Amino acid sequence: MSKPYSFVPFLDYKPYNEDGNLEGIIKLKIKVLTPVHISSGKIDEHNGKIYKNF
């Protein structure tokens, strides 16, 4: 049975400076063409069922 989803790879990146001391927020909007689920990678259990958070 094939999975109804695929993974989107991220591009390689380099830090802005050598020190890595910069912080900030980049606001953006993403428009998807198909349904998307973004997982946190954490798993919870509730009432004997296992859930992935997003």
C-alpha cells in the first residue's frame, strides 16, 4: 500500500555570520496546492491511542 503523502526536502543553508549570534523572526505565508501536515516529530498517547502532534 502506498502512502498518500511525500516529504518535501529543505535546501542546505549557511549561517549569516561565523559567530551564529543573530536571532530574529521571518514572517511568511505558504500556499499549498495539496493538503499538508507538518509534524513536530513528537508522539503523544491519549486513551490508549498514539498521536503525532503538529
